[in-house]
Amino acid sequence: MSLERIHLRKLLSSMYLDDRRRRAALKRDISEDRRPASEDSGGGDFHTAFWSDAKLHARGEGDLPALTTGRIMANSRKRRLYPLLTEGFLDWWNERRRWINEPFQVLSRSVKARHVIEQFGCTVKIENLFSVQMADGSFRLIYPYFSEHPELREEAARIGHWVMGQALPNYDPRGFRILDVLRAHSFRAEEHPPRGNEEAVFLRRYAELLKERRALEDG
């Protein structure tokens, strides 16, 4: 996927990878972008099916372990990561249901948005949000982070919350969450308040990624 049009979760992962992994990831993306359309596997986002199943489970419309088994039977490439994602999601979801003390509804409609960075000519996509409406009418919007490397850290989560706020101005940012699915850890915007430098850090790291990728393409 081009850095010029990218999912927020992949952008956050790329920004915080160590040098070796980041360089390898950029090279892999360059190779995939150069692949002729006729050679495109058409597999789409590896994690999309899992997240769709997780939301079905949360709405009581499916059983995630059983759905995961079916996904693996249909595609053996999912044999290693899908069970780990399932375990992480269920750990988080079951714990969340234990401590929440008010009625809520998991919504079926999908919230999605874009954040355009005009100075770079880039678009960051925020899609497939897990949307929950609380009894008081407020919303919790949970955005999934799937990467094994790197683990989502506080600064990356703050930047992610800032991007969500830019793309979703009609929602209260106190309801934003970024869920590191593999580690069953949710970063709540209200627990990681902005420091005022999120935009500057985001633009600096994004510019560095674009520069490194262009250098690799030219090389």
C-alpha cells in the first residue's frame, strides 16, 4: 500500500518500527506497488475478515472462535495470526464487559473517515471502527491496531487519537479508543490526553517515512 493513501494502523506501525524492520517493510511495499495488476493476488486486507467476525461476536451474531476456525480452513495463511488475534480480542472484550457499569449497544453501521494532509498530497484512512453507543447517547469508537511489531505505545496512540479527531470532528474525542488487538490493550484518549505536539510529531514522522521510501525507490 502506498504511503500516499494508507490505513492509520499501518501508518502508525510504519512510523514506529525499528530501522531494520521499517526499511524491510518499505521495500516490500515498493515491490508490491510495482507488481503488475495481472499479478495482484486480490487478497485484500489480511485482517478485514477477522475484524468483521470480531464485531459479529460482540453483537451476539456469531461465535468468534468458530468463525476463526472457518477462516483458517478457507485460507491456511491465517493459521498462525488469527488464533492470536482471537485470543487478544476475547481477553479485551470479556474484561470490558466485566467492568462496564451501564447499558450499551454495539452498532452494526460502520464508521469511516479520511484525513487529508494537503502539504504531502496524502490521505490517511480510518475505517471499520467498532462503534458502541452508551445509554447516555455518547459513543465509543474503537479503532483496531493489528501489528505484531511494534507494540503500540503511548505516543503512537496519542498521534492516532489526534488523527481520529481531525477525521471525525463530529464525535467527542473522549470516546476514542485504539485497541492493540494482539496484546488486548485499549488506549483511551481520556487516559492519554494530548500534549499539544501531536500534529508536529505526526507530520515529522510522516515526512521522514516519505523521504525514506522515495530514496529506496530511487536507489
